[in-house]
Amino acid sequence: MRGKLWRLITVLFYVIVLLLVIFRQDMLAMYGMAVGMLAEALVALFSSRSPKN
């Protein structure tokens, strides 16, 4: 369930980034992409270190 929720959040986030690009808010979109990539990397890091049940 957590995986599906995280995927939904990232899809919605990147839809917002796409809308920012469409509305010519390029710098804000770049900041959003940087935050999104950092968040995905952190989630991958912590999920790989957590014990598997």
C-alpha cells in the first residue's frame, strides 16, 4: 500500500511540474524536478536499508 501511495504522489507531483512547464514557469519547474529527484533518491535509499518482512 505504501508503494502505491508513493507512486501516486510522485505521479501527481510530476503532473504539476509538467503544468508549470506548459505555463512557462521554467525555473519553478526546475526546482520542482530537483526536489522530486532528491525525494525519490532518499526513498530508494531508506527503503533499501529497511529490513524486509
